[in-house]
Amino acid sequence: MIAWKKLTGSVLAAAVAVTAVASQASAKEIVVKMGADTGVLNFVPAKFDAAPGDTIKWKLNKAGPHNAVFDSAKSADGAVATGLSQKKLLVKPGDSYVSTIPKTAKPGTYAFNCVPHKAAGMVGVLTIKK
Ligand SMILES: [Cu+2]
């Protein structure tokens, strides 16, 4: 009886461990600051990787207004690029919006920029990896 209880306990522990690993592998949220802490017109990070199902939280940090618009001509999948775009300008620090990478998104690079500050170099690249 004691042995059976021990066995049951270890099976339960194994099940919990598997669940923990599965949740680590599930969708993550990437926070991208719009405007560096120093006030420089940058996305931070400007280059990052994500997987289908992940979300990108675009958060106005400094020196707005900013937006985040993907260039469909410079992206692996034009329709996905359009869907990820956030054209509305954010003005207040702390304001944010979220883009969700579709489960069916084609892997590759996706170029984005802040429309008002593109010429100033506020550009970035998302790489979608399976
Ligand atoms: Cu901007």
C-alpha cells in the first residue's frame, strides 16, 4: 500500500513536470518599447524573434507619438504584415496595443517602422521562427 502511494506520487510529479514544460513552450508576449529610455527614436528591441501564436505588446515609452506599421513588400507574408500593423498613433506614455502573430504565419523576416519617425531611423525587424 505504501509502495503504491509512492508510485502514484511519482506519477503525479511527472505529470506536473510535463505540464510545466508544455506551458513554457506555449505562446509568449514580447514587449517592445516605442522610444528608448534616453528619448532616442528607436524601438527597443528593434530586432527580435517570435513564434506563431506569440503576442507583441507595443508600448509607448518616450518621445511619441508612435505607431508600428509593417511593410508588406519587405515581409515574408504581406497579408500577415498588414494584420500585425498598428496604424493608430499612441501619444501617452504607457499606452499600448497588442499584435498577435497568426498560428499560420509564414516564417521569415517582417520589416516594421513608426510612420512619423521612419526617416529618423525608427525601424525594426521581426523574425518569425517555427
Ligand atoms: Cu515614432
